[in-house]
Amino acid sequence: MHEDLKLVNTKFRSAKIGKLKIVWSRELPAAPSSVTVIKDSAHRYFLSFVVEIQPETLPQTDNSVGIDLGIKTFATFSDGTKVDAPKPLKKRINKLRKLSKSLSHKTKGSKRYEKARVRVAKFHAKLKDTRTDFLHKLSTEIIRENQTIVLEDLNVSGMVKNRKLSRAISDLGWRTFRTFLEGKAEKYGRDFRVINRWEPTSQTCSSCGFKGGKLDLQVREWECLNCGSKHDRDENAAINILVAPWAFGDKKAHRTRAAERRKGTRSKKRTWRQV
Ligand SMILES: [Zn+2]
């Protein structure tokens, strides 16, 4: 490490910024070779270390999962598991309104303005931490448990243009989730695939491959007109997402793989604790 930087357990010192007390997010696996100091708009300092480590491996598994992302339920897996995301902004929207209002009443450039600005920035930083923590835990669990992970490519930027949806979607962090899955899959040697969002994953019956036509967003459950199977909208989509890289355009393969997936279906609902 650079000479004018000192790192001792809970304290960090550099010539430029002086002393910092450290709160470790996790233990360093080895002695760092370098450190980068980042200051965010909420005046928080982050230390990022470069550490050399042995590549990690996970035990091989035959499990695979298709993941359908949504607004109401954050993620539905092809085995029927549903995961709700924390929605930190929804809960604290009034607090944000109050902070923003207070900021708008201050004169730009004044000390009071700066104080109010930092309060708003701190508020946003906390929301971000809650979301990131959730996305990290969930993506790690998915990568740990599955060899193959298939996700539908979502037109996030197109959806965020719809103002009504935009707040809900930004609060969810789909894009970050995809980035986390991608990175961890590469790190641990898992097979991560993204399928085209134009595949009719919601409209296709995962039991027989029949295409039922567009479903209104309100329709959460439906029955296939061809084979009579009853479907949970998101679970059916997740099964189709899982088999899509191999099967769309090949009905028989689709049916076989989808049927395999359906056998192992269990239903459980998990709600992630707010942190
Ligand atoms: Zn059917």
C-alpha cells in the first residue's frame, strides 16, 4: 500500500483526508495490495481494496432455474417460489417528500441548503443500501443452488419511460439484479443465459406449448384452452423462460422440458425481511 496511507484494524489514515473510522462490510480475505477511497454525495467514505484470492468454486449441481421478474412479485422461479422485494421507497415516500420540500425552501449555496442536501442524499443512500443488500443475497442464493440460470431480458429503459411504472421499477433494481447474476455466474462457473424479451413466455402454456394470446396484466391465473392446465401467470412464465434457450421453435422439446420442470414444482412464498 502507498506510504502515506495507514490501515490499522478500525482506523484508516491518509494524508489527504485525515483519519477515518472503519466499519467493515466484510473481513478482508488477505492483505490488500491497494485501496481506493470513494466519497459519495452523502459525505460517506468507502474504502475499496484490491486483494488477491484463490478463485472460489461451488459444488456442481444439476439444478436449473428460470426467473420471471415482475412488479408485484419481484421474482418467480420455475419451481414456483415467489420472492418479494423490499420496497424501501414506498414505505418512506412521505419522509422523502418532507426532506425535498425542506430543501426547496433553502437558498442555494447557503449552509442550511447544504445541510438539507446532505440529508436528502443520506436518505437515498440508505434506500440504495437496502436494495443492494437484498439483490446481493438473492443472487448469491440463486447462483449457489443452480448450475443453469435463465432470465428474461427486460426492456427496463423502455418501461422506466412510463412514468407511472418508473418509480416502482427503479425501486426494484432489475438491472442491478441481472448484473449481479451475470458477475457471480462467471465467478463461480455457472451457466447464465438471457432470453429475448419477445419470446411469448406469458402467453404460452408450459404444459402443452399452446399459445393462448396476450394476457391482460390483471390476469394472474389462467387455464389453457388446449389442454386445460391451470397456471399461475408468473410461474408459467418462469417455466417457459427456463426452457426457452433450448425449446422455442421446437414444440416437442418445449413440452418435454417443461413437463420435467413441472414435476418438481413446489410452492412456497418468501418475503425478504426489510433491513
Ligand atoms: Zn396447454
